[in-house]
Amino acid sequence: MKAEASELREQIAGRLRMARETSGLSQGQVAKRLEMHRPTISEIEAGRRRVSAEEIAVFAELYGIDANWITEGSKRSLGDNDKILLAARQLSKLKDKDLDRLMHLIQMLRGIGGQNEPG
């Protein structure tokens, strides 16, 4: 039972770290917004500190994701809106040149623009 709790804490820690990184926030920025110390965020993301249900709700709100995803992970994947928001955050960090290249790639994959459209 103790091993299962430790494994679950590590999984939650990893999802919190991934959500923070996807949100484009540093541990320091998260700590400031949640009025915590940065080492506390580090301990949480390393799985060395337990996270309360209230804290999970606050992290979910800050990161714009579903709290169930933090606790359940693969049992419940990110919803479509969550995926779109996470993707938009990453896209907003791209340089214009890279964004144009990505849009071109998306068009090619979808068969838009005549390059991959069926005969």
C-alpha cells in the first residue's frame, strides 16, 4: 500500500511538472502566484511532498486543466478544450517563421492547398 501511494504521488508530481512546463511557467512564477516558496513547488514536482485536494484544484485552475487529469492521468485524458489550450500556449511561444512552417506542415497533413489532395 505504501509503495502504491508513493507511485501515485510520483505520477501526480510528473503531471504537475508537465502541466507547468506546458503552461510556460517557471517554478518561481507558480510559487509566487500560489503564494508558496519555490522549493515547495520543487518538492511537489519531485514527488517528495504530498499535495492536498485543495492544492490540486488550485494547480488545475492556474494551469487551465482538469483536476481529474492531474490525479487520474491516463485513466482520463485531457479533454479537447484542455488540449487546445495547452497547444495554443506552446504555439504562442513560436517565432513567426516557425509558426508559418508549422502551418504549412499542418496544411500538408490535412491535404489542404492541393499538395496532398486526392486526384
